[in-house]
Amino acid sequence: MNFEGLDPSLAEYAPALHPALDPVLDPHLNPSLLQNVELDAEGVPLEGIAVPDSVHIVEGMYSELHTAVSEVGVPVSVSHFDLHEEMLWVGNHGGHATSFFGPTLERYSSFQVNSSDDIRQIQSLENGILFLTKTNLKYMSRGGLIIFDYLTCTASCSRTPRSPPVLCPSQYTVEVPGITIMRQSNRFFFCGHTSGKVSLRDLRTFVVEHEFDAYSGSLSDFDVHGNLLVTCGFSSRMNGLACDRFLKVYDLRMMRATTPLQVHIDPFFLRFIPTYTSRLAIISQTGQCQFCEPTGLANPADIFHVNTVGPLIMTFDVSASKQALAFGDSEGCVHLWADSPEVTFNAYSRETDFALPCMVDTLPHLDWNQDLVPLSLIPVPLTSETLLSDWPAANSAPAPRRAPPVDPEILRTMKKVGFIGYAPNPRTKLRNQIPYRLKEADNEFDSFNQVPESPIGREEEPHLYMVVTIKYSKLGLEDFDFKHYNKTLFAGLEPHIPNAYCNCMIQVLYFLEPVRCLVQNHLCQKEFCLGCELGLLFHMLDLSRGDPCQGSNFLRAFRTIPEASALGLILADSDEATGKVNLGRLIQSWNRFILTQLHQETQEQEGPQAYRGAGSSSFGSSRDSVIGQLFSCEMENCSMCRCGKETVRVSSTLLFTLSYPESTEKPVKDYEFAQILKRSICLEQNTQAWCENCEKYQPTVQTRNIRCLPDVLVINCEVNSSKEADFWKTQAEYAFQRAMMRRGGFEITKGKEISLGEWKELGNPDTGHSYPSVEELKNIWIPHAIKMSLTKNKELDVCNWSESDELSPSDDPDSVYVYDLMATVVHILDSRTGGSLVGHIKVGETYHQRKEGVTHQQWYLFNDFLIEPVDKCEAVQFDMSWKVPAILYYARRNLNAKYNLVIKNPIEASVLLAEASLARKQRKCHATFIPLMLSEMPQAGDLVGLDAEFVTLNEEEAELRSDGTKSTIKPSQMSVARITCVRGQGPNEGVPFIDDYISTQEQVVDYLTQYSGIKPGDLDAKISSKHLTTLKSTYLKLRFLIDVGVKFVGHGLQKDFRVINLMVPKDQVIDTVYLFHIPRKRMISLRFLAWYFLDLKIQGETHDSIEDARTALQLYRKYLELSQGGSEPDDFRKVLKALYEKGRKLDWKVPEPDSQSSPKHGAVFPPVLPL
């Protein structure tokens, strides 16, 4: 087909006949069209025209959904629904193509396809879009990039004012002029001629097989569906062409015409829309639309009208899903009709690629006040042009960094050799780290005894409150400097364990002396008891000298409590990582749960009753346990119905929740904290409740009063929304004004500015005032002390109190209590990570006496393993923009004098005696150990060989850096699976007395059989043949051995004790990995040491903990022999050098049995007889 051979009058628009189709802006265009349309420099509108809000889409019927402008005044020549993505493509007479995304017709891309010719057909492919114009076929990406462009092509097209464009396959050439429309079915290739004929051609050879003479004038459009062919066109009448209102219908099975279909409009376009039936959509060029069945009668009621901007409809297309119709008019507008508001163009569209957002908004915040923040956090593009910061040499001068002063300790210990001085490194600073901005010498302080300035008043970000993370290296935690974060002797808690958000609350409970003593005296038979686990954790905190501990066993038991899961207290790793949880609300729920749980567990008696459930929320006799005596408060709840019926019931509570006034007055009234606290304790509220007298739900007035005062007042602040936060902020401003009035005798009103000199004068001691600084008074509402009293009529009186004030002699100490603030838990807000929880705790004299040998009280900030002394004002300062209060603990003054604070170790020697196995298939013949007899009970200084094997619960999370090195983000979570202890002396030396396999209820990811010897099923009580027991049972055995004072001998015990979660004094650990080690050299494996010194081949296929523990004992004997008890260090150093030399030659691999023998021969003691 050759387009040039066609009649030119059929291929071009005559401007005289069609003035509205001229590709210029019509001066008569409706001005309202352009009111909300913004045009760019080329006249392309940037936004679509929305359908008025009054348009209602009726499900199942086509209605106008949206209208958009392609190019104002330029007629649309073709429209096409993308077959792969949710897009609508539009081409116009100016050669410009535009794509719209989704049913809202948001502009996706817009580009020029041809400079002068109109676009005649668009076809979407998987990787791009084909555009057909008069002179070329162009293949472009959806973004507008050219893939290929054929100026001449075997594919030909033609165009009439009444026919759609044509795109035919390029592998065939049909030498028949006048073909304007083509369709394809599974049987034929249909060609529509300008003469009004439709020919059916073979799909392979293109040979004409049938031909229908449809119209005498010209063919306008036709469509094929199933066995039906329907056409519309023009008939010759009175020497002219007239639109024929009869649609010709042909049956392709019999190849003959059937009854024509008469319609009520002038058909110009038609398409099958097969949904439930084979409906036909007939469109006239003036915008009328009619739907009818091809074999039925057309109904005038089915006629709709398209509200076009221009006078003519130029193009029409139907989406592949048949849910959307597209009309293009002669004024450059495209109209989208749909049968539902949530229309989709395709059944299965792929995701559309959009342009990347601006990266500037996602760059990290760079704080210039931080000395050690790397400037490389902000990426800078590589450019050869002059940067704005490159000032001319005339306007700048070099200013070299001033060298920091040399440490006086270095100058004191320096020895000169010639002109070079040598001195040992005092290790007071980190290597290779120099701050960008050097502080003045008088502002620097390194002593941890000095209380630093409050970060609220600092200019820099309060970095002490940021989330602290452990940086893991290939050595794990061995080279991480915890002392940099904690220079005190108190122990922090590690945060990498799941659900470690409660670390700050664990510290609060630990520094309550009665609670610390209570849980350490508590021991029951329950496998998962939070009281027992908390006592074991507190014992570790007591033993630690500044080293961090981890609450892995406590949190393991916490995850098994059904109530904790039901309350939503157990978080998934994804919730903690993404920060989707409100930590402030979560820790308040955790606070209520832990007090309730400890109260119930300490009430229960040991024995079989200890295994009963703890699901009830009523406390029963609340004074039965120490927790009840400390926290419990009896409440009298009174409900008064409108009928006069009064109901009174008594209950107990362990904490109180603040209730704020719901006043809408502006400004908010001034309240003291004591007023809000009293209002929250003696709560009065109106609610619907059941009245037995009225026998229906009635509005009742509920009031609450307390009968007694608790020893520890626990308050949940409930600041969960901006409304409560604004209330705290407003009350803090009122409190600040009152404090300043007391200082200076004048009132600070809004809008009144006070000069810097006046501020300084207020805090100047020379003026007769000796007050804290102004910054220390800001953002403070809660007092450091509260006075509460109960009258004889059980009426509560609450007032703010001073720390230095005492009760008057007339006050009854049994009914008047003074509470001192001892802890605050705050939520540090961070929109990126969800924030963190930290605690301010007032550490009492007894803790300082045990740890540091001094008797004083001091406030500390506890942020996981970061511990820092702070000023007391900082504990009550809450800047609501980043520091939100969550929990307050007030303790009665002189609380410790009321309770017995003696700790009696509840772990007895009976834990080492024989016990039953949890495994059903375990038999005595399978025993691998002999329990200790009463005559063999260990004494202080006895040797015990120890080894443990582990399984993996969670794999480690790591990232690969650009230089190829690996950085560990989160270490793997290990769980102990087997613990073995062997006798270290006596006639049964080397015989194990503990060989416990630890049952676990958690999912094991990797059994590490090659290294642990643990196989699937060994830890399952149903099928295991091993001696299976609980972790708590074995833990108590090890705790007893530690308390007795035995010395553990093993290889790599530091990791073993860390996973078991044991704190062992260093003088009770003999680790062979350090006995046979030269500083700054590699650690040597137990297998190589056993081969070298003992001529033993161990750890062949798997590891055996009994074999490893025995080998470690033999190596220790060998060490004593070689070093002669430590008296000949030089001789032993030579032995170590020979060991390292041999290891380097063998690449630290034990040779095969026949290759060479060990340099040493014979064991220290003969092998133990098999059990």
C-alpha cells in the first residue's frame, strides 16, 4: 500500500471545511476551559481539567470520570490505552504525544514525535511505544527517548476524515491502494477500503478469500468480535455522501449479511465492548453515544452525550479491561468515561516507573555543633568547576589547625634519646580522632565525679539521649570501649536483644532497695518466673564493676508469658527497627504488667502451686507480698445512680494514671502538679453503668477514694497526644513564671522581654539571691518531693513539698507521708527511628557504699549501657518537643528503714544432686555423667572443667561496605544447648558431673552441628534420648558453683558465660585461650593446642563438650608444668614462641594422622575410664 497514491482529499483536512480542526488556538474557544489550566512555554497544559464534584459514577454504567487537555486548540488525532501499564496515550495533529497515568489522568510524559506531521496511530509494546506518522515509524520509550526511527517503512497507512489511522505488520506489503482500516481475528485479516468494501485475507499469505460490499459511498469504521462483523459508513445520495444509520452485520460462519441494525445517531466510530454480552458502542462525530446489541433493536433511551469542548469527536478507544472509554475532540481535550470510580485500564498492569524524588530532602541532618560528626555524611558531586566555597586568594588566608596541648602525663614520663622523645600511651583519648573544633582547656573535664552541665541548656544536641549502639568487629565485643560510655562502677544493659526497650525500667526496679532484696531472695520451681529471672539479673548487676550486663534470660522468660503477648508487649524485630510502636505508651503498659506479675509471683508458695496460672487481675490480699506492701493501695469505688442507688466496692491498685482536665478554655488554667495528682487519684467521672435497682444501664457518677497511702507512688503520665503535651508545656511555663517571681519579685508576662543583664542579676549571688540558673528552671512542672496525708475522714490532701523540708512535730507519721522523687522514665522522640527510652534515677547511699565505698546520693542518666551523672534539675526538665515524660516513681522518705534488706542466697547444694530428665526416651544406660555425691561437694578454689555448646535462634544482620569489608549491624542470637562440667581433682578427675541438654521453646534456625554436636531432636523432650533439662535448672547449678568459689577451667569461656548470661568474677576463671597466648597475636584453637602439647586429636567431625572440657583441664595441668607454677616466665615464653612458629608453618591446621606427630608426647594424666 502506498500512501502517496491515495486521493489527497481523503488524507488531509481542509481548513475551509473544518475551521475548528486548524491546529491553532480557536479565538471562539470557551474561556472557562482555560481558567484552571496552566500552560508551559510551548502551550502544553500542565494540569488536567477535573470533572465537577457533582458528577456521580453509577456502578455498571459508563459516565464521565475525568477530562484532561493534551494541547489547547490542536485536534487530537489518535488515542490509545496502554496494554502493559495504567496509561492513556494521546497524539495530535501537531505531532505531539502525551501520556496520562491512571483514572485521574495525571500527566506522565509529553514529547514531540514529529515536527510537522500528525500522529496517525499508536501501538504499545512491552519496552516502548510505536508512533506512526505520514513519513516515518518511530519507536520511543515511555519517557520519550528514541529507540529507533524509520523514515521509510514497508508499513503503510492512510487517513480519511472519517476513518481511524492504520498500522499493519511490516513483514508484508499489500499492493492495493485505498485500505484505511485493518482488524485481525484468529481466522482472517480484515481490510476496510475507502470504496466501502471489507476484504477478508488469509493470515499467512494475505490472499483475499472473501469480500463484502458494505456501503456505496465510503467506509467509516468496523469491528469484529466472535463470528460477527459490524460496519458503519456513508452511502451515495444525490451526488453526495450521507451518513448511513443502518449498521451492516455479517455472519462469518455463513459469510453472508444478516438483518441490518438501525441506530438513532449518525455512526462514525463503533467498537465491541464484550462484558456480559456482546454490546456495541456506536459514536457519532458530534459526541452522541449509543449502546446496543448487534442482533437486537436499538433503544433511544440508551443514547448518551459526550460533553466535548470542540465540536467534533476525532478519536475513540476502549481499554483492554472494557472498563474505560477515551474520546479525543477537535480542541485538544481527551475525555475519560468509566463504569466505576476505581477503574483499571488492564486486568494485570505492571508497576509504572516514576521519576526519582529530590534527594535533598532525604539527606541526613548534619549538626555543626558536634565535634566528631564526619562531614562526609553530605555527598558532594565530583566537579571540575569552581566551587562557591573556593574564595579567591586575596580574600582568604590559610589558618592551620592549632595543635592540641600535649598530655602532661606524656611529658612527665617521656624519655629522650637524642632529639626524639618516647613515652607510653596514657590511653586517655581515642586514636586518630581529633575534633573539628577544639574546646578551650578550661571547659574540658574528664572526671566522672563532676556533674556535667544539663544538656537542656547546652547549645549542642543532647547526645547523651541519643540511641546508643554497639559497633561489632571481627572480634565481636572484645575491642568495643564500653568505658567510653560508662565511667561509673554501675552496670548498664545491652540493647541488641529483642524487647530490650524495658532496660530503663529494669534499672529503676534494681535501684529500689526493697525490690532488689525481694527478688534476690525469691526462688520458685516455675520454669519461667520473672521474679526469679529478675533476681538472677540483679545479682549480676551487683557483681559487675562497670561492665554491661544483658537481660537475655529475663527477656526469654518474658516472651513466654501469655499475658505479655496479649497486652502487645512483645515486639517483633520489624516493629523495633521501623519505629512503628509508641514506646511511651508501651513502657507504661509494661510498668503496669511487671508490677502485677511480680506481685502475683511473690504471693505464690513454692511447690506444685507455683505452677498455677497468674491470669487474674485482682490481687486478693494485696498486703501478702512485699510488692503489695510497697506499691499497693486500697481503693474505695462508689457508683451513684440517678435513682439514688449507691454501690461501693473495694479494690487494689499498684499505680496511678494521670487524668488531665478536659477544659476548652483559652488560656489553660494554672495547675500545680499536686492538684492534678489528687484529681487523678480521687477520680470522679460520669459513665453508663448497670443499675440493679433500675434494672438497666443508667448514667452514674463514679467516685474513687483511697483508704491508705503506698510506700512507693508509681505514676503513669499518659502523655500520648499533642493535647497532653501542650498541657505539660503550658503548666511548665506557669511554673517558670512563679519561680521567677519568687526570685526577682516581678511577673513575667507574654510579650515582655527581659534584658540579659536582668537575667544575670536574678542569679547573681552578690544581689542577695542564690538560686539555680535560669536554664535550670525552664520546662519544670513536677516537684522533687510531694507531701500526702489522709485525714480521719479518709480525705486525701496532696501538696508540693521541698526536699529540704521535714514534717512538723504535729504531723502524724502514720497518716502523713513525704515522697521523694527517685526515678523518671522519659521517651526521647525521633521521627526516623521511633525514639528510645531512658531513665533518670536517684541512686541511694547503699548502692554507692557497695560500689564506690562512699555514702552520698546522686542522679544518673541510664541510657542502655551509657551511664552519666546528671544534675537533679535535668531529671524533671521535660522539653516536650523531644523529651516526653512516661513514668514517675516517688518513694517514701526513709523507706529502707521499714523493710528487711538482708539477702539470703536461696540456691542450695541440692541443685547439684541427681534430677529427672525431661526427655521421655532418656535411659540410665545413656547417662554421660555421674552426679556429685554429698561427700564430693565442691569447695572454694576447686577446679571445674567447663564447656558449652550453642545453637542459633536468629542469624546475624550484616552489611557489605564498598571496600569489601563486612560490618555487623546486629549479631546472631545464640542460645545455650548443652553445658558440661567435669571434676577437676580427686579420684574421679575428668569425670563429668553435669552434662545437661537445654530444652528450648523457641525456633532454632541453625543447630551448628559441625561445631556443637547438637542434632535436630536432641532438644525435643518427645524424641530426645539425652539428659534434657531447663535452662533455669542448669543456671542454678552454675550459680551455686560460682557462689561457692570454684575456679572454672575452659577454652573461650568469655563467650560461653556471655551466652549463658552469667557474671563470673575474673579470679574464678582460668581460660586456656589466654594462657597460651602472646599479646597482639592470634588466638589459638583448642584443637591445635591439644595436638601440640598433649598429642591428642580432638574435634574430628563434630565437637563434644565433655572432650573439650577434659582437654582444657589437661592443658591447664600442662601449663602449670611448663611454667612451673609461673616461676619461670622466660622459659614459658620460649615455649609459646615455638608454638607460634610451628602454627605459622602449618597454617594453624592440625596435620593428618600419618603426616607427622606432635612435638610433645603423652597426656598429663591417663584417660578416664568410660562410664
